Amino acid sequence: MKDKVIIITGASSGIGKALAFECALRGAKLSLGARNSEQLIAISEQLTTKNEKLSQSDREVLITTTDVTLESDCKNLIVRTIKKFGRIDVLVNNAGISMRALFEDVDLKVLHQLMDTNFWGTVYCSKYALPHLLKSQGSLVGISSVAGFKGLPGRTGYSASKSAMHGFLDVVRMENMKKGLHVLLACPGFTASNIRNLSLSKDGTSQGETPLDESKLMSAEEVAGHICNAIEKRKRTIILTSKGKITVLLNKFFPSFMDKMVYNHMAKEPDSPFE
């Protein structure tokens, strides 16, 4: 990743923030997008300050306040990146939100929000970055979830948006398979990040505290390391955590059995909507 220009959306926290630091450690030039401009400024200052871990000269970091639900914001992120660096080598579509509510109870505006962020945000950024990625024969990355392979009860909007991302990236990969474009679908599994704290409830308000024990989950920093390795090796798909790998594998052969297993697992969450 030395001197590669890497765009990361949703870079103000969680996996996106961890990716920014991991890519910086590997010598990349960064273009970071997120809605929280204050967080982006703080991260930029940390990245561009000389310290023991980031021992090279001051990093080149561009920050752009970006709401990926807005096509104009996504286009602006790409345009600003090209204006500053002249090229794009990697686009990481990381920005995303989750939800937890039964479809029977959920306000449809919540599903729209999930699709606008997780799916359309990926489409918008990829559309404007694609010409530049083709020039560099770079990498188009989608940070997805096992939910894109196996729907999760209580998360209709999240599962639908990730399934849509999978289909979209699969087609982009095939359309450009003779042009040197690398497309990576990364599925971290449950990660210790703030995505569930910001998860939407049935009426679109924030869920608040996560129902999971974050201490038992893979850290965002570990996830970032795996994703960067996969980008460097130009892998097609990575599924992190043994539970995620087993879920995807068994669902191919025993889908009805896995329906029951996944339902029972999700129903055990604290304050589960199935209770």
C-alpha cells in the first residue's frame, strides 16, 4: 500500500477509523469521508502527527465531510481526491448503519435509510470512482456482513441492503474482469464497533446501547488488518470469524436447519424483539 491513494467512507469511527490507521501504517495516502467532520479532523491530526508507530514523514490525509446517502456528496469526495492526489487506487465502501426491529413493526422509513446508506452509498461512490480505479487497475471494496449471505431476523433492512451490495459488486466484478479491476467483498462478522450503538429501532430512533458483549467480539483493529491483507492479496471474498464461515457454509446445504439456528441465536439477544 506504499503511496497508494485510498478512499475510506465512514472513516470517523469503528472499522473505518481502524482502516485509516492501518493503511497509514502501510504507507498509504488517505482520503477520508464521513458525516462527522469533528471526528475526521481529530483523526487527521492524529495521522499527520509524527509518532513512534507512524514514524515516516507527515502523512498526506484529505478529509471530506460526506453523507453517502447524497449522490452529490459522494461525487464531491471523488472529485476532491482526484484534485489532491491525481489518482485513486482503492475505494473502501465502509459507511453503514444497522437496525433491529421486526418487519411487522418497523416504519418503512427505516428500511429506506438502510438502503440509502448501505446500498446506494456504495453505488454512488463506486460510480464516480470506477473510471479512476480502472486506470490504476485498483481495488473496489465493499464492507459487508454475513447478513448478505444469510438474512438475520429482526434486521430486514440491514440484510436486504447487504444482499443488494453483494449482487451489485458481483456484477461490477464480472463486467470489468478483463480490465484488471479487483473487487473485494469483506464480511467481518460481529465486530466491536459503534455500529450497533447507532443501530436504528423500529421508529428510526437510535437503539442506544449494543445488546452484545463487545469484549467477546473481534476488534475493529484486527478486522482492519485482515481487510488490508485481503486488498494487498487481491482476494475476492473474506469472511471473518469461524461462526460466520460456518453459517455461510451450512446455509448452502442446510438452509432450513440454518433458519432455525439463526432464529434461535438472534432470539437470545438481550431485549430481543422476538420475546
